[in-house]
Amino acid sequence: MNLTAIKAIYNAEMKRFWSTIGQSIVSPVISTSLYFVVFGSAIGSRIDQVEGIDYGTFIVPGMMMFALLTQSVSNASFGIFFQKFTGTMYEILSAPVSSTEILLGFVGAAASKSFIIGSIILITSNFFVDLHIQHPIIMLTFFILTCLSFSLLGFIIGLWADNFEKLQIVPLLIITPLVFLGGSFYSINMLPEIWQSISLFNPVLYLVSGFRWSFFGVSDVNITLSLIFIGLFLSTCVGIVWWMFRTGYKLRS
């Protein structure tokens, strides 16, 4: 294992993250504050509690999951796509660096960025609501697995995309709608029965629900199903990335 190569790729990606500290750090704080103003105050004034939890507190796991999913995908996809766009990806591929080392460098950096942003949102939330985490180990497990899984998904999108338009298709047209329809800011128990059944086909629901359970001990689906889903999703992404490197898909043309 070439640790020097992994460190070089990781540090280069993290340097780009810290060089845009306004966008990387300040933006999540402002966005979180706005969510609390709009959802916590405006909507929360009309919704007293959800599942016995104050509405402002109830939406914290959903806000964090929304940020983790979008930031993980965006950071990882742009990181690898930028290398392809500038042509430096071919220099990396021609260097004595294995596909595993390339993957660990890029995905590790993207997951680290998402973890930092998620942590900032969690800290900021404590200024607005009284937040207690019932199952911190499970919360941290979901936290880390989500960062890794969706960073892998972003890496796949970055390899697949041929232009900036394709780079935005999945985050904007698929992930964002699934997050908003996946119970991030409400419980599916508030929906009519037919929509509750339809919501169960939304994969993001299992992530949000499991993450919320780690905070409050309540969820829309069984916590075991949530853990199984994130494990299967992570394994699937690893398999797809392995196939891409093995076949040279979008890498050698």
C-alpha cells in the first residue's frame, strides 16, 4: 500500500476544501440557520410536536442527512471529474499508484469534507434547540457509513460524467427530491396510508429514519433494515467502482 500516494491525493483535495472556507464552512452554518428560521419557526409554530418530539429538534437529523448526501456526492464527483477535465487524471493513472490508493485518496477526502460539514451543522443546531443523542455509537456509525457510501456514489458519478451538466443530473434531479420525499422534515406517519406505502420504496427514507432513531429512539422503519440498507448500498458502490477500474470504463478513453 503506497501511503505516500494516498496522502498526496488526500491532502491535495483537502487543500482545495480549506481554500474555499467561505463556501465550505460558512455556507452550511448560514443554511442551517435559515432552515431553523423557515422550518423550525414558521412551520414549527403550526406543528407542535412530531412523534412526541419538538418539531425544531425533530428536523435536525433530516437536515444533517440532507447535507451529508448532497455534500458527499458533490465533493467526490467534482474531485475526480476535475482531474479528468484538466487531464491530470491520466498522469495519476500512469503513476505507480493502484486503483485502491486512488480511491482511498479521493473518497477519503470527500468523506472527510462531508463529516466536517455534518459536524458543523450538528454544532450549529445546538444553538437553536436542546439536542440529546440517545444512541451516539449508532449515530456515529450512520454518520461515517453515509459519508463513505455517498462519496463512493459521487466518485462513480464523477467517472461517468462527460460534462458539467451530467455532473449535476443525479444530485439535483434524483438525490435532492428523494431526500425531501424521504421523511427528512416530517414523519411518513403524517401521510395518508397510500403515500406511506409509496414512501417505503424511497431508499433515502431508510437512511433518514435510522439516523433519526439514533437521536431520539423513534423511526419510521426498523433500525435493522436501515443498517442493512446502508451496508448493501456501500457494498454495491464498492463493486461498481472496482468494475470501473478493472474495465477502464470512462478512464482509458
